[in-house]
Amino acid sequence: MNPEDRIYGLVSLAKKAGKIAGGAYMVETSIKNGKSRLVILAGDISERSGKHFKDMCSYRHVPVYAFSDMETLGHAIGKEYRAAVSVNDDGFAKAIKELLLQMCKEDMGGNSADGKKDK
């Protein structure tokens, strides 16, 4: 199973466990209340909304990643469209973050931070 499918699976599982806030208002509330451990923004979110969430997450030291699109991200949590999703559990957030970082590493050709090819 590729990392992208695993991320969707974890997001779906976190939703079933009640550890997800989906949609702009709910995500913003989770961030402001200190519940958010990771924020996932859809890749096709508007520039203004993306900046708003990134600034809010930066201020409150919450990791934020762009992933997928609004339709697919929404379907992962059983909704139509969602521009943003907040993961409100440390375990789920850690697992999803590792997969997102793995995807970034693969997109860059498997190079590590020092520029050497990983084995």
C-alpha cells in the first residue's frame, strides 16, 4: 500500500475514533483551543484561506501540510468537500506526519538532507 492510501486510511480511522475536526470553522476552533496536533490543507484551497491557516498554525506551533484535494480529503472523512482537516490525537498525528514526510522524500528522489542518495 502506498503512503497516500495509508494517509487516507489513517485519516478515516481517526475520524471514526472522533479525533478529527473537518471544515474551516471546526479546524480553526481546534487550533485556537489547543486541540489540534496536525493540520492537513487541501492542495486546491484558496490562497487566502491557506495563508490564514498557515499563519494560525505557525503562531500556535501546529504542523501544517498540504495534501490531496478538497474532494478526496472530504471523502476520507465521510463528507463532500473539506479544505482543511485537523488531527486532534498525538498518535494519529505522528503516524500521518511520518507518511507525509516519507512522500515528500520520495518526491525529491530519495535524497536525504545532506544531498546524498538514501539506500
